[in-house]
Amino acid sequence: MRVAVACDHGGFPLKGVILETVQETGHEAIDLGAFSAESSDYPDFAQKLAQSILSGQAERGILICGSGIGACIAANKIKGIYAGVCHDTYSAHQGVEHDRMNVLCLGARIIGEELAREIVRAYLGAVFSQEERHLRRVNKVLAIEARGK
Ligand code: RB5
């Protein structure tokens, strides 16, 4: 799977570990920056990562900021992006299995490298379940998205 990875300055300290873990688990990592710890704005990277998924360049994304929150809010404003902050492995796989999450958001100021690695493995190892109840709920989310309210 092709996985886009992006961060702001807050997420930058964790980006290398995330890229490494994506590759170690047999996936292709697409590094969308930031390329330094210089101050930057998370919405710019959320948008860049979303475009990568929506264009088909990447199938999933991992977005890192200081807390994971700003990046997640920004990403979820974009149609077709279903982002979640996951700082535990259960949420990281259940978010994909039940909710068809396609962007994992992490806070580099919240979790350490080893937990981040495990979360990324759980996220990338998960697939959407396709069970009727999950499809029904995801379709309701899509209806909310289409209505915009
Ligand atoms: C940057 O200082 C920080 O606000 C940002 O990385 C993120 O944590 C926002 O949610």
C-alpha cells in the first residue's frame, strides 16, 4: 500500500520513525514534508496529504503534529478524508475496521517512538470489515458529509 506521511514542525521529531515503520511493514512511504523543524502550519500539510489520497497517489495517510488534534481537524474538513487521532493500538485498527479511517493522526508531543511504531503497524495491518452494520454507519457519515450539516 502507498502511504503518504506529512507533519508540521510539532510532528517533525516523529516523522523519521513513522517513515521507517511504514517501510519496515512492507508498504511504500511517500514523504510530503515538512523537511525541517522550522515553524510551519499544520493545515498546509493536512491539505497536501489529503490531495495525495484524493488523487490516488496514496491509499492512506499518516499526519503528525504536536498533539495530533489540529492536523485531524483540518484533514476532516476535506471531503473523502476520514481522520482520527489514535494514541493506542486498539483505536488505530478499529478506526479502519469499523469507520474506514484513511488518515491516522499522531501527536509527537504525546507519544513515544515505540508506541508510535506499534500504532502504525496496527493501522496499516487493518482493513475495513465490510460488515453490514459498519457499511450502514459509514454510509450515514457519507450522507452527513454530502449534506454538509
Ligand atoms: C504547533 O505548535 C502545534 O500547535 C501543532 O503542531 C498541533 O499540535 C496542533 O494541534
